[in-house]
Amino acid sequence: MTKHTNRGDGVPRITAAPTPHTDEMHARMVKYGVSMGIRVVCLFLLFFVHGWLLWVVIAGAVVIPYFAVILANGGSDTRNMTASDAMISQPPAAAVEAPAAPVSPDRTESPETSVVQGEIIDNDDEDKAPPTA
């Protein structure tokens, strides 16, 4: 892949475009699949090898999954990215607050003066038998 270079007018060249995400994902899945295939071979060889080679195969079967995940989660190569490619060029716009709800001039409400419609239920009634029809 070529380096990320600009023509001088701030427009990146098409040859400097990063690898498409689908191609990158495919390459990472292939790396992981090959690594785990080698692990399966190590697990299979556990039944057929003896001596010091057995310890090598056990170490491979235990260590390979760690490195397979590290390789698969590696992501894209960001070494050639410039600062403008890697960071946001400007901060996001500030959120606009919603206007306050209009209050009628003849009535002012506060938590102390607001009225909530509802029904009062006495907790002592729970112990009594339900009413019969």
C-alpha cells in the first residue's frame, strides 16, 4: 500500500486510500483461521508424540489462541496516517437546549403548588379480605 500523501491542495490521492473494511476483515479472519488450524493440529498431535516434542505441542496448543486473538484484533495499519486522517478536524457542534414549556400568566406552578390527580390507597386494607360481590 502506498503512503498517505496529499497533492498539496488537501485532497488525498485515490492510491493513498486505506484498505476497505471488508478486505481487512477477511484478512484478519484468514489469519485467525490459520492460527486456530495450527492449534487443532497441535491438539491432534497430543495423542501421537512423546518426550520433549509432547511439551512443545502442549505449549503450542495453549499459547496459540492468545496470539491468534491478538493478530485477529490487530485492526488496520495506522502508521502511515497523518494527524488529520486519524483525528477529528473540528469538535462536534454543541447541543441546542429545548425551549422551556410556556407557563400561563394567571397560574404559576411549583412542586409545592402542583396538583397530582390520583387515588389514595390505605396500606392497612391489604391485610383485610377482598370485598365479595
